[in-house]
Amino acid sequence: MKAVLLAGGKGTRLWPITQGLNKHFLPIYDKPMIYYSLSTIMLAGIRDVLLICDPESLDQYRALLKNGTQWGMKIDYKVQLEPDGIPSGLVLAREYLRGSKVLFILGDNLLVGNFAGRYFRTFTEQSGAMIFTKTVNDPSGFGVVTYGKNQEVVAIEEKPKSSISNHAITGIYFLDETASDRAGSLQKSARGEYEMVDVLNSYRRESKLSATSLPIGTVWLDTGSVSGLSEASEYVQIIQNRQSIIISSPEAIALRNSWISIDQFDALLERMPNSHYKSFLVATSTTDRQDQSSGHND
């Protein structure tokens, strides 16, 4: 399985902060936003990633993430000239995927929970499509799933003005080899965009769509709004400082996954300038070092 990370978009909800900067570089406490969605991919055990971005941000992404080898990964890049809907990312990724299953994820999703990667790894061989929902107070800003009596998906709506359901679709999709073709066959909606719910409904009509609520204790935050950005930073700060753990660190996850050795991890630390991130990474890496030394890998 490969991953496609969609990190384009204008970030208009965050204007004027994003007037001259792609929103995925904005800080969520001590890390850029893009680290959090990339970490979800890593926790799922996926090493091959295509990052899709706007032309103006391509060099910045390459400077930040490089080609991924420093974390035992392979990161490629593709430019999206105009943001005209989430499914466009799947169309742009068609050649890259070449019939591979895909974890398709949006770059402004922050997902933290106790499952530590074990949960998402169970879906990497999923047939059809698998989506994840979380209950929200106001579903009008999200794609929304209505479940039936047996937890089957009976309806999906995009940003409904009113809905009997409050199960919002998170920006994490496990999709089979037909995803790019399905996305490529869509027509634009009345909003003038290609809609992800139309891709999902094509699976639903063929009884190939599954959905489940994220596990209890999982925190999902949409960081594309000003309030979401602030709440996410506060949450990460509180959890890291109170529990003495580091959330969504590619270096720590790469070590935990045994994608890099302890020596390679130390070499990464040596190349980092002195910073809060480096200090916290050093302070919280003891368990990961011990786990790799003993051959344990979560």
C-alpha cells in the first residue's frame, strides 16, 4: 500500500495568516502541521508517500521533508495547479499508484490516540473503501455519514445544511485500486468542485464502502480553521508536557518502526540545531531506544 498526502489548498479560512504561506507549514505547538498527517501514515506502517501541493510550496516541502530517506521512507512530490476538490489528488496520483491500494489523507488532519499505529495497520489490506467518522456538534462543515441499524452506511452528504446524523467523515480514507479511476470519472458539483462524497458514494452503490467510528479516546481535530489551529496547539502542548511523550515526531516513529537504527537516529539529532523540539525528542526517546535494542516494535 502507498499513501497520498494532499497538502495543497489556499487555506482561506486562516487568512491573513496564510496569505504568503501554505497552511501546512503553520505550527501545531512545536511542529509544522504537515508532520501530524505524515505521522499518521508512518504509524500505519506505510513508507511510500506522494505529497501533492501547490507550485509555490514545492521547494519548501522538499526542504522540510526531503526525499524521506532520513526516516526510512520514500517521499515523492506532485504539483496541483488549482485546488478544485479533494478527488483531484487521486487523479493526479494515478500514475504513482499504478493499481496500488492507497491511504489517502488530508494534510490538515490531526489525529492522536492510544492505538499507536496498531489500529490503522489492520486496514492496509482493506477491500473496497474504508472511512472513519467522529461525532461533532455541528456537522454542516463536513461530509456526513448516516448509519443504519447494523452500522452500515445508508447515506453520505457533503456539508448538509441540516442532518439527522452528526457523524463527520475524517480526512483519512483507505481505498482500493479503483480509486483514481472513480475520481477521474466525476463531474463537478454545484459548488464547482469535485466532491469526495461522490467517490465514496460510487463505492457505496456497489456495496464496497465500510465505515467505522474512531476508537474511544482518539482525538481528531480539523486544523484548517483559526480555532482548530489554536485548540490543536494547546492540546499537543498539554499532552506532551503532562505525559512526557512526543506526539507526531517522524524521527521517533521511524525509530519505533525500526525504519532507522539507533545510530541513524542519533545522527539526525546531531544535525538538529538546539531547540525545544530537539530537547524534548532527546528526553522522550529513552523507551524507543530500549524497545529497538530489545527487538520490540509496536
